[in-house]
Amino acid sequence: MLRDSLSLLLKIDSSLYRPPHTKNWSEISMKSDVSVETLRALTQLQETLHDKLTQTVLRKMQQYAVDVTLDPDTAHPELILSEDGKQVKLGDIRHELPDNPERFDKCVSVLGKEGFSSGRFYFEVQVKTNWDLGVVRGSINRKGMITMSPQDGHWAVFLRNENDYCACADPSVSLCLRVSPQKVGVFVDYEESLVCFYDVDNRSQIYSFTGQTFTEKLFPLLSPGPHHGGKNSGPLIISPVHYNK
């Protein structure tokens, strides 16, 4: 059922965002029986159906919620993790920590402790002014500057400058969101090679990576981003998932 709903949702998205076909506009008679009001009503109906389907899909995804805890052994030395491993923020100093192979040394990121190599999983994160969020292969490079793309084992979206949203595809994809998400849900279907991002509060889709290739464990990725003049001092928070049937 979830697979069918996802397939339908992606098809509707495709139709909503496809550029209008204008090849034969000159052949359309001004006496057409289809009025502007009818076309507007049909468009509104399509958007309403899309919103309801998105809400249904999100509820189904929330059934696969997992308990994500951040792994301090992977955290960049400037990051500060809460004691329970549910929050991360950027500090003001670089801490003296062991430079173990798992730790990021340039990319200001941290991974979840548990990886997933099958099935479906979902988690939610309260976000702020700047952030990177997604999942990565366990074997990604942790040292030096990192290119975030599916080819490099990253499936992520990010926010910069308060309203510049982007999906780390190849090439990257700028995202135009109606509202700024306060809580982002991340869903992965390993067997279907799918990674979806949702605005939880507004129950709307942000972006989906489809047709991917997963061959090893995937780990949640969080990065609080730069301070942005003090506007970005708060933490990213892994939130309990409130599933409503």
C-alpha cells in the first residue's frame, strides 16, 4: 500500500511540476467549452488531492520511525552534542578529540550511531536557519572537504541564508518551498532505493531521491551549518515521532 501511494504521489508531483505544453496553443479555439474558471477549479482539485495523498503517505511513513541517537565518535570537533545524543549545535572552539577514522575533520557533521541495510526507516529533526540533513553510506570519506551527492554516498537536502533550499543531487537542485519547514522528516525505503524528505508540520513533500543504488548500511546525517551572524546558534533536535493513525 505504501509503495502504491508513493508511486502515485511521485506521478502527481511530476504532472504538477512539468512545464506547460505549448506546442499547439494556436490550434485552441477561443470558443472552447472549457472555461478559465473550470481550468482553475480542476487545478485546485488536483492540488487538494495531492495534499491529501501527501498527508496519507506521511502518516504511513511515520509507522517506520526509528530511535536515532548521534554518534560522538563521528562528530566534527567543533560540534557540541547533548548528553542524550538527540541534539547537536556548532560551538565556538575546536575541541581536542582523537582523530579516529570515523570522525569528520573538515565537514561539520555528525552521523547516527545505528546504520540500516534493509527495510524502511524514518526520523524527524527540528531544524533552524542553516542545516544539512539526510542519510549517507557508512563508507563515505570523513576527512577533508567532501562533495555531497548520491555518487559520493550522500542523499541530503540543505538550507543556507534562511531561504536557499537545495537537494544535493548531481547536479544540485534548487528547491522552492511555500513555507520554511520547522521539522523535517526523512524516510528511506532500502529495497525501493528511495529517500524522501517531508515538511512534517505542513505535511508536504520537500524532495525525493528515486532510483538510487544502495549496497551498504545507511546512516542518518546531521549538520547544523555555520553560525550565520548569530542567527543559527540553536541546535538541531532529533524529535520523537508522533504518529497519528
